[in-house]
Amino acid sequence: MHRITFKFHGGEDIAIFGSDGENILSLARKANVAIDAPCSGNGSCGKCRVKLLEGAVGGGQTRHITAEETAEGWRLACASTVDGEAVLLIPDIASAYKGRLKVSDLSSQAEKAVFMLLQDRLCASGLKYGCGIKELVLKLERPALDDAMPDNERILREVAKALGVEGLPISGREQKINLSIPLPVLAKMPEVLRENNFEVRCIVDASRENAEILDILPLNSRAPVCGLAIDIGTTTVSCLLADLQNGEILAKANTGNGQIRYGADVINRIIEQQKQGGIERLQQAVVAETLDPLIGAVCEGAGISKENIYRMVVASNSTMNHLLLGINANHLRMEPYVPAFFELGRFNPAYIGIKLAPTAMMSVAPNIGSYVGGDITAGTLACTMWDSQELSVLIDLGTNGEIVFGNSDFLMACACSAGPAFEGGDISCGMRAADGAIEACTIDLETMAPAFEVIGGGKPIGLCGSGIIDVVAELFRTGIINGKGKFDREGVRVKRDEYGIGRYIIEFAENTETGRDISINEVDIGNFIRAKGAIFSAVMSLLAPLGFTTEDIENVMVAGGIGSGINIRNAICIGMLPDLPEEKYSYIGNSSLSGAYAMLVSTDAATEVLDIARSMTYIELSTQPGYMDEFIAACFIPHTDASLFPSVKT
């Protein structure tokens, strides 16, 4: 056994013992060391770079590491093995997906306006605000020898009076009791009542026929009655904490999904889940490593305890739902692609290891298919296309691509295998939208020189989704690449390798944070063309069966993880989005989180999302006649059928 030490910039070292020949990436996973491996260690992405500082590791050189970089100590973790003691540096970019937790108190008017607008839209659609959680201040008669009513009946009677409920008997002897006290509340009740002279604060859930007392607190307890709305994306997890009584958002945070070290896409994670202990590993990665710190962050930001959280709503895709709940997801990827569930009843989150209030209940937004899940049903709820006569398209761009088409009369949805290209997964210099990512770019027609914007300022590290769209569109506009994604122009920024494969240098090594060129090559562009082609062909596959064309679309809403900085015009020019007037497009942010929030604070919304899911028609593109023809036709810039993009100059 040999000691392997992982070092971090500004963090504590982590050491673990490994045996001869043991894979370094696998060893890092055992040690809970976050190394981004989008391809889950099959050697195709080249993203799991580590730097050998001391000692030695086994394994041969890969195509992703040059001879010069090898001499400097760079290795791919997935291609390296234990060969004695070693000290390995984990670059900041390799673990940034997990460590850069952002917390906001939502004090800015802009942040609040997003959710106020959501509330207004839902109200306009007839959905009332209110989740049935009420706070009651009770002053009870003290027990006496001539009044020996038990504590539970005493408090149930007063709660019934405070709620104004008629005909709710408390003794239970003459009629059925509709109001109950769960055991965790019953266990603390005698002491809380007597320590506070029978004056208490009572939290009641009256949203259903069988009302329930959620908590009994001292009268001087002033902590808000809170709930959580959570969007679990394949790459990013977002969370907001809200006051259940008035809908006010108290804090918001987001972080990377800890599961990502098992692969950037859902298929790799499902494969990992099938290995021994895989179900538990994947569940732990999202619960213990991701959700627990995230919930702790919003609680700290709002100054409350986790025990003040009584409700939790999760919206995520079908695979993430299975992995979160510890359910085998293997049948999602195998024909006939059947999930374990579409809808779930409420349950205590402690069942999956999330400890909130003892009486807390968790809801999951419903799935509608193997690859269209609760994130899309929640997003459809939030954008209110289900209540509009306009023919609308919702396009959710993230690690996966999901599309919904329809209006108040019908809704159709599908998912396309766009891969992780929109979040940098299939791009050699790609990265997520974090500090150091190039998010926007223009290229001078004459000099071929780029001008770009970097998230957070400073030297660039890589290229995120919105930046990739801009770079490909600009390369095509300036004639540097042709419609097939091949380089047609030569210049100081266009280099070719020994096989003749071209690449365009966006920034030279001396001006980057990594000390390596940031460039995009023909393989990257080919991967991206297939990803954008998947999106457009999916849209066409929803329109065609009903006899619609892109001209019938009245509204396009873009949601998802590639950032609000997406340049719609550029997305049209490369053939990713339909060629429509830009005023028909709108960016609606994280619609999944918005929908989860709506379900949290509105019983009507939680009911409506079930109706949306039940009425939505799911199209499995792999079995759709003509889909592959549509896809192949879309794998060209902008498209093999130029008539579909009349505004794009070719």
C-alpha cells in the first residue's frame, strides 16, 4: 500500500492509501476528492487533469497531455495508476464545480422581482397563493383536578377554535377526529406547555382534510415557518428558502452536483450506479455532499435552524429523481425506457437522510417520461404556457436538452441527447459558467482577432456554453469555418496538427490562467454542431406530427443552465433555434426552481403541476419516425435546408 496525497489551492491536504496499479481517479473518489470527470473516466474528455508534485504514478501518456505538459508533471487522473507514494495537485478548475457555493439574501429588487412576477403570473392564471401552513398563538386553560382533559385534546380543541372549524370534535368519542398531532410533536408537548405557562406558538398544516399540528413552540420563538424549493440539475443544484406564511424568499444558494465526478451526463451516472455500492454512492453524493451543505448555507444566510423548515419541494429530471431517492435508474436507459415512478406522495425527507423539522414533508415534481422529469413539469408550470392560447415553445438548455410545445389546449414534450456540450463537457477547452469562463465573444472579420468577456474578470480559463455559441457563430460569420465546421481560412490564430485538424486560438497561453492556449478545434465544433442539431431537430419533431411549422410559433422561452447571456441572434445563425424575430424570444432563467417555489407556496400550484404532467404527451425521439433524418439535416450550419433560416447569410 502506498500513500497518495491530494493537495488543493487554499485547502487542506487529503491522503489515502492505494495499492499498486489502482486507478488514481477511482482512488480520489474513494477519498471524496472532487475531480471533474465528464466522461466518468473513460479517457475521452481530458478534463481530469492533476499535477504530479512528488513521487511517481503509472500509466501511459494520453493524447490529451502533450510531451511538454507531461514533463511539467501533468497527468490525467483516469489514465494514471498508483506506483509508489505520490503527491498530486488538484487544480482549482478541477474542483470548482463543487467548491464555489454562492449564497444570496435576495435583498436586491431585481432578484425579488423575478419571483414577484411569477406570483403575479400564477395569480392571473387563477392559482391562489397559500400552502395551508398557519401559525397560531394559543392561550390554554391550565389543567386542574376538576379539568383533567389530556394535553393533546386540550390543544386540539383550541386549534380547532382558532381555525374556525365547526363540527371538529376533540374527544373523538362521538365523531371522527380530523385534526392530529404527530408523535414527534406529542413527545415534546407536555414540557413545552408547562414551561410556557400553557401559552404557546402552534404551527398547523391545514392544507388538507386531515389537518396536522407540525410543531408546538415557546411563545417567544420568532423564527419564521420555512420551506425549501430545490432544483437538482445534472450539473448544478439550486436552492431557495422561503417563508411559508407570506412567500418571502429569505435566502438562495447554488453549487455543483457532487455526482458529477461520476460523469457529466446521466448515462454515465446510471452505469456507475450499477456497480457494487453504486446506488448508495450516487445518493450520498447528492444528499450528504451537495444538499446538506446547500441547505446549511441558506439556513445560515437567513439566520434560522434546519428545524424551522417544515416543507421541501424538489424538481429534477427523471434520472436525478431516481438517484436522489436511492432507486435503481438502470431501466431508464434500456428499452422500453420505463421509470420506477411518475408521481410520488409526500414523505419525510429524513427517509433519504435530510434532517429538517421532525414533521417535515417532501414533495417531488412529477416525471412524464424516462428523460423528461419534474424539472420540466415545474418549468412548464412556472412559464404558464399551459394557460395561454399562444403556441409556445419552452427550451431548457443544460446538460440535457428538453423541449415543450403547446398551449392551453395541448402540451407535447421530448428530450434530446444533446450531450453536455452546452456546459463545456464535450469541448476541449469547455467549462461551466464559473469565474474564468469566456461567456461572450466577437471576432473581427479582417484580422480574425477575438474580443471576449470573462465571468468575474481576470485571465480566462476556458469557454462556457454561451461563449461556445458565440465563438462558433462568429467563426461561421467571418468565414473562418464552413457549414460543416471545417476551417476555410488560415491565419495566425488558426493552427493545424500533424493530422491536418484545425483549431482556432481564442487566447494564447501567456494570457490565460492555466498557461495553456484556449482554443476550439474541428472535433469540438463537430460535437457542438451535433448538440445544436439535436435541439433544433427535437423542436421540428414536436411541430411536424401536428402539421405545424416554425412560423406558427408565437413565443419561445429559453431556460436552463447555459446562462442568461445567451446571444439569441447567434443561436439562430448557427441553426440551434428557429429563425424567428428576436422579440418572440425570452429568457426565463431557472424555470425549474421557479416552479418548485410555486409548488412550495401554493397548494393550487402543487395541484396544477400534477394536471400538467398528466395531460402532457411525452414523445420518445428514438422511436419517432423521421427523427434521425431531421437530426442529420440539422448537423450543418445553419441547416442543410437553407429555407428554414432565411435571415442567415451563408
